[in-house]
Amino acid sequence: MTIHANRELSLSDAEGWRRRLSPYQRPNDWRSLFELVATVPPLGLAWLAMLIALQFHLYWLYGLLLFPAAGLLIRLFMIQHDCGHGALFGNPAANQWVGRVAGVLTLTPYDHWRRSHAIHHATSSNLDRRGTGDINTLTSGEYRALSGWGRLLYRLYRHPAVMFGLGPAYIFFLENRLPFGSMRKGWMPWISTTSTNLGIAACVGLTIWAFGVQTLLMTYVATALIAASAGVWLFFVQHQFDPAHWVHEERWSAGEAALGSSYYALPPPLSWFTGNIGVHHVHHLSSRIPFYRLPEVLRDYPSLRGLNRVNLVQSLGFPRLALWDEARQRLVSFKDVEPRQYDSHASSTQA
């Protein structure tokens, strides 16, 4: 499909963009099946090759295979992600079951995750509805109001070693095993997590029985840890960048929030492994567009290629941005919030 440039809409017309992008929402079931086949068998072969490399002490080969295997696991998560939006197949049941089975390998209870991710799409960039499916982000005023202990905890949470190391391991290996925060939301979170856990237990048990614990740790667990960290990094860059978009409820709109997401322009190999999720502003505009059609949108609407575009080098500086400054309307670092500012604020409050 080719849309001529003179038919493009204003970037401020978010709802108009949604209407224009609706034709891209039609999935091609054969193409979707091809993408699935291009991901799952290579992932299995990569794990098998890693296993063989370990058996023959070919550690250089094991090292070479580790990151491509993690990339394929990320890609499987993106396929599961599209299933959650009903975007991969035209048949809803096919989306649900592919997503549930993929969730066993990605350590993600599909139905439970799908609900929280839908909330993320419905509340992204809304300062009054933070807390579900997003990265905890305080305003500079909220940070100043914290006690010294509270500031320390938030600083630790936002530290790269926690955000992209300990945090992803905790989320995928521990938090996803029980429906934390959803204890009162009915049986669905419990059924979703329990069924996923049973699938994981079966796979883990068979692997340990056939190859031993060490092989499990060095193949699947090592791959999953790398994939989890990379996945959190991707999610971080999609919404924690400069210039990001955050507003209060009375000014919030889904369209403007979508256009306020980033376009993470990655090199082609990384775009393939990440399922084009870097085209995040388009994904938020129209979440039912299959991941393999997102590049078509950029091709047909060139103005979207320059909107909130960030590259790999630029993104390396984003972890220092940890607070939303409402006065400046941008994310700032802890160094930008002068100690004397919040200390004087605390003193005046105590007085």
C-alpha cells in the first residue's frame, strides 16, 4: 500500500492518524505463520547448538550463540505481544493460544500480562494514572517531598544495575510466578499464572532430567536473563526519553500519548530481533498493526520517521533521566534537582 505524501495528516490530528492507519491492521495469516516459523525453530536450534557446544567444551561457540538465542527469545516475546493485541492472526483463538504457549518460554503468564499491558496503553503518559504496566516515574516535586530513605530507595530503583539487571530477573523469574497486585481481580490472573507455571515446570523438569541443572542454567536461564534485560531496556527507551510526553488527566488524550512515544531507530538486524517494536509511536497509535507491517507505515508516511526519533547512541544517555519536571515539561536527572531546593522545601514544610 502506498499513501502519497500530500494526503498525510497533521501530527496534531491523532484521531485522523488512527483512521488512516486502520488499513494496516489487517494481518496476513500466512505471513504471521512464516514469522512464527522463522523464530521458534531457530530458537530451538540455537539452544541445541549451545548444548552441543557445552558438551564438547566449545565455549567460544557457546558464547557466539548466546546473544542470537536471546534475540530470538525477545522476538518470540514480541510475537506474543502482537497476539495480546489481537494483531498476529485474524482468528482470535489463534492469537490466544499462540500467546499462551509462547508465554511458557518467555516466562510470562499471557492472559494476566495482556490485561496489565492493555492498562499501559490506556494510561501511558498520564501522570494521574501511573503504576500499572509501566516504569515507576516520580515528578521532581514528588521526589523532593520524600524522606531521605524514600529518595534512596527511588535512586536504587532507577539505578541501571537494578533497572536493567536485578529488576528484569525479578520480574520474569519471580514476580510473574504469582499475580502480585492482582489478588482481588478474580480468578483469571491465578489461572493464567498457574497454567504458565505448570508449563514452565514441565519444560524445566524434562530439561533437568535429560541434560542436568547446569545445562539448563547455561542455555535457557542465561538466554532468558539477557533477553529480559534487553526487553526492559527497549520498554524503557520507548517512554523514558527526551523529549518525552507526560500530562495530567484533564489534558491527557490517547492519541497525543501515542505520538509522544519514541521511534527507536535501530539497525536492521536489531529491528528484526525486536519485532520492529522500536516503531513505538505507530504501535501506540494503532496497536493492532502486525509488527511486520510497521515499516510499511514509516515508508508510506515519511513524517512519522522524524517524530521522536532516537538512535542507539542517543539512547545510552537516557537512564540518567529519572524525574519528570513539571515546570520544564521534560525528564531530568537527579543532578538537575538541586539538594538545596528540596532541603529548603522540606524545612518550610516542617516549619
